[in-house]
Amino acid sequence: MPSSPSPSGGGVGGRGMLPPSKPDNPHPNPSPEGEGLERTHRPVTLAAIAGAHGVRGEVRLKLFGDDAEGLRAYTHFDAGDRRLTLKSIRPANQGAVAAFAEIASRDAAEALRGTLLTVPRNALPPLGEGEYYHHDLIGLAAVSTSGEALGHVVAVENFGAGDILEIERPAASGKKPQRFMVPMTAQAVPAWADVVTINADFIA
């Protein structure tokens, strides 16, 4: 993508987060500078600590979208109520292994198991024309090209053929909310800025 998200409310539903995505047959984003999408201080989850690795304080990381090499660009990560300084990181089976200056023992590493590692939205690499982060789309209101309110974006999926937006409609009285999916293409989604605009022909 840039994509995002992530389990933290960042996201990058957060699901895969980085790098940026472009829709098929990309068209101009009506907000190419990211106005309405930046959410500069909203945290984006890039990884989670899965447990200790070895006895010197290294940790195993579960990555959300980016690879170990991509995380080298970040010096610091927010980890709950503390900040961690990245010393080193390397690829590992199903994730990465990292060392942080503030974690010096296996016990300290194990104590952080399950901790999410986040960065502010404005720390992510800048987007090119027509690109977007999944993180920026999740939570946006969705409307049809005729102006009908459709609900909001709850997830961005990708099953191998391109990104797909999952839209949740408002719940009718006494019923559960309904969801439908729309391909993230120029034909189906002609605009995404403060809201996601969906072509009526693609609305289920």
C-alpha cells in the first residue's frame, strides 16, 4: 500500500500498513496533499512485540505490512506509556528480531510481550500522486456518487488482485450492521479525501 494499520486504531486496519498503495488505473486524488487524510498525530501500528529472543533483551516482532528493512527508517517507537529506541533489527521467520536501548534483559523483553509499536502518522514516508495508506482510509465515511450516505470504511483487504474496501452500513433498528465490498479502482472509487466516494454501480 502505503497501507496501513493496524490493530491499534491506527490502522495501518488495520491491516497491512506500508508502503503506499495505488488503485488500478490511478486517477488524481482530489486531495493530493493529503488534506483531510493526514491525521498527523494519530498513531499507526507498525509491529507488535511477540516475545523475547535470546537472553540479552532482543525481542521478536510481528510486523504489520512493512518488512524489517522498512522499520530501519524509524529511530523511535511509542510502546504504550514508554518510548523505545531502535538499536538494530533483522529479518526473522514470520517477522523480525530487534534490539532496543531500553530493553536489556530477557525478563524485560518478556514483560513487553503483546506491546504494540506505533509511530505518528506524520512520521510515515510521503505519498506520491494517487497513492494512499490503508490507515488513512479506515474510518472514513463512505457516500455514493449521488450523495447517499453509505456508512464507513472498516477494513482494506487484498486477496491478491488489488485492494478492496469493506464498507459497513449503519445498523437498522433491531438488526446487525451489514457490510459490502468495493474494489479500490478508479471506476468504483472515483475520489477519496475527507470521504470515500463510491460509484453507485458498485454498491451492493
